[in-house]
Amino acid sequence: MKKKGGEVKLIFLGTNGWFNTNTGNTTSIFIETEKFYIIFDAGDGLYKIDRFIKDNRPIYIFLSHFHLDHITGLHTLNKFKFPQGIKIYGLEGTNEMLNKIFAPPFSINIDKLDYKVEIFELKEGRHNLPFPVECRPLCHSAGCFGYRIEIDKKIITYCPDTGPCNNTVRLAKDADFLMCECSLKSGVYREDWPHLNPEAAANIAVEANAKRLALIHFNPHLFPTLEDRRIAEVQAKKIFPDTFMSLDDTEIQI
């Protein structure tokens, strides 16, 4: 059943960074809108999308970068049979990278799947695909895009692997829903490994005047239990009260 106009459903398919544990799969976020299915990143949580794709609405996947915890789920594309195909978007180099990794001897060729998968590369800025999408580089150890989409009168922002930077605030400005990574423990910051801690994520939400913040992409070395995530949530709430920790398979309405 299609959703009523103005309602957007979001499902956290994977909320871990780095590797899978009993607290979650690696990062992937599924969004169902009135006319589209939209997915941020393709970590191992991607294998679940056939639970939620029930009709021929177009499917868009937006990749932030090429670290394996954000793309390994693409290995499961041969599990699916989507007659509408899939469009994959990413930063410069996406086409070459995916066709190198998802090919023998590592995996099946993308062009050998039973349905059409198209790969597109985006430049920094605003695009209409056909809904408005803005992508900006984040502060990470490798090239990485954050995304902002405007759809069904909602603004949704996705800021994965990053340290604090101006583009996180720019992408999150007045967002209805902001997803920020939380790889580091409270009070920790490392210049040699740029990521966010709970306070940094909350400060982005405050500065951007976002309405709601979800902490995602928890480093399983530093957050081995859900209680560790809850502590991060408490710390972030002190700065931005409408914060919650994401959990795999949680569904929310935006």
C-alpha cells in the first residue's frame, strides 16, 4: 500500500560502522516516500530491502564513500529481482570502483544481474533526480559525501563518516530529520581519525536548527553494547533534547 501524501517512513537497516555485531549490521538507511524508495549507503543491512520494497516505485541508492562498511551490501544485489531496476549515485569514481569490486573474482558483475542497475556520479552541489538532492564533501579520511534530500515536504539529512565541519551544518539546515554518525565516545575527538562523538553530533543539530537527531554508525569497538549507545544518547540529549540512538530494524515516521 502506498503511503498517504506527506508521510515518509524511515527504517534503519544497519546502524553499525566497521563490522556487524549482535547490536547491528553495517550502515544502510531505507526511506519510503509516496513515489520513491530511497536508500542511504549499502552496508550489510542492505540485504533486508526486499522486506519493504513491495511495488515498482523507483529505487535510488546514495553511497557516501567506498569504505567497505558502506558498500558490502551491494554483494547481495543478486538476491533481488526488481523490475524497475536500481539507480546508484555517488561521488566521482563510483562507476570505476563498483565495477572493479563487484566483478569476478570478488562478486558477480553488476551488468549480469537479472535487472538493470545504473551507476551515476554526482558533483558537489544541488541536483534534481527528480527530487532535490544536495551533496557536499565531509571531513573524513577518504572522500565522502553527506546528503540532503527534500521530498514530500520533508528535509532529510544524512551525515555519515565525518569530523566536525561546516558542510554538516549546511546540509542539516532546518532539517526535519538529521542522521549523524556517532563513532566516538563522549568527550573524545581524534584529528587523525575524523569522526563525531555524541556532543559534536548534537552541536551540529543545534547550529543547523534541525528538528530531530538520530545517532547512527556506532563504532562496535567503542560501543559493543546497546547500553553504550544509550549513554551516548543521554550525553547528546543534554545539548539537543530531541536526540535518539538508532537501532537496527526500527521504523519511524517523519
